[in-house]
Amino acid sequence: MKNILLLALGITAISCKAQENKTETSKPIIIHEEYTGVEPTKPEETEFYTPVPPTVIPNTKQGVPSDAIVLFNGDNLERWEHSKTKENATWYVNTDGSMSVKNKSGDIQTKQEFGSVQLHIEWKSPKDIKGNGQSRANSGVFLQGKYEVQVLDNNDNETYVNGQVGAVYKQHVPLVKASVPSGEWNAYDIIYHAPEFNKKGEKIKSGTLTVLHNGILIQDHVEIKGTTPYIGWPKNPPHGKGPIRLQDHGDNSRVSYRNIWVREL
């Protein structure tokens, strides 16, 4: 009798398991909430023709897209101002079409404010090396004036890795170090999505950064945790659009910049 009971229980368990599996496999597979209803059987049923993306013409000579805003092309600093005084920027404009940090004159920033952007900017450290650690060709590119991508000469010059070249300062270590030799031109291509805040001033969505250094991915859609201070935790003050700011580190960094353009996203 005992064996018969155990056999009956086993058959019941197997039957229930089979029914459970049948129930699971009978559920429709949800690929995406956008795709519902009866699946199309003709290719034209999944084709659409609007909205049509605008055409952007690449400038193969200078690499500036036709819809970009040129922030610096080597002529003047008319699009830039000092961050604190809002007076016209007085960094050096060089004969080679670049501009250089004017030591201890202060950071400069764009007069125009931006939200999410694609930013291209080229920079170089001096060929004649001076200083070490954070005191060698230190500058930075700040998105919306608050979130820094580090500029630094790290060639044979080690420092804390979340403050090395290409770091989202004090937050994200770059995937690799992709610098060219000291004195040669580096390029940053940055995709920045701004954080979002509700009406109460609470952050409801973090900003993100993707950075290519000399064409090499070094920051892969990383979350911006807040501001990037030298001391203390990241902060999240509510804000709207903001300027693109370039840092005067104040220690004779002599960093130069050129070919700066931006596309609003």
C-alpha cells in the first residue's frame, strides 16, 4: 500500500511539473512593449518612412559637421568669458591656431550654455616637461560647468587613477590610457547626456558620459554621480543648461586647446 501511495504521489508531481512547464511555454514572449498584437507577415508592415532624419554634411577637410557650433577655430576668443568675472577671456591665442592657458587668470567658459551635447576638443601638453603628478599639464573639460573630464600629461607620470588623463574626475577611471607623446595633439570626442531634475529640484535621472581619447573608447556611457570636486562627495544641485568650461589649474600648466566644436543633442 505504501509503495502504491508513493507511486501515486510521484505521478501527481510529474503531472503538475509538466502542467507548470506547459503553462510557462504557452506564455507569449514579450520582445518589447512596442511590439504587440499579431506579428507581421510582410516586410512592408515593419517599414516606416517618417520622420526623416535631417542631413548633416561632414567637413572632411576640418572634420566639423555642418550642424556644429564652432566654439574655437584659432581666430579669437569671442565665444569665451572668464568663469567668475564674466569678462572677455584673456587666455593666449597662438599663431598656430590654438589657445593656451594664461596661468592664474582663472577658468574660461563658453558664453553660450548647453544641455546634452557631442563635443570635440583637441589639447596638448607642453613638449618641455615641467612638474609631476597633478602638477604636470593639468587642466580639465567641464560639461555644464560641473562635470570634469580630466586633462593631464600622464606620460611616465603616475597619479591617482581616478584623476589621471581621461578620468571623470574622482568618479570613473578610464578603461585605458590612450595619450600621444608629450607635446603632440590629443583629441577628446565626448557624448554627454545631461542629468534631469523634477520641479522639486530632485535628480530623477543621472547624466552620462562617453569619451573617446584619440579615437579609443575610454569611458563607456558611465553614470555621472554628481559634481566632481577635489575634496568631498559628489553633489547634485538642480540646474538647467550650463557652459562648457576649461580649467586653469593655477600651476603653470601651459595646456593648449584647438578645434573646439559642439553639436547639441
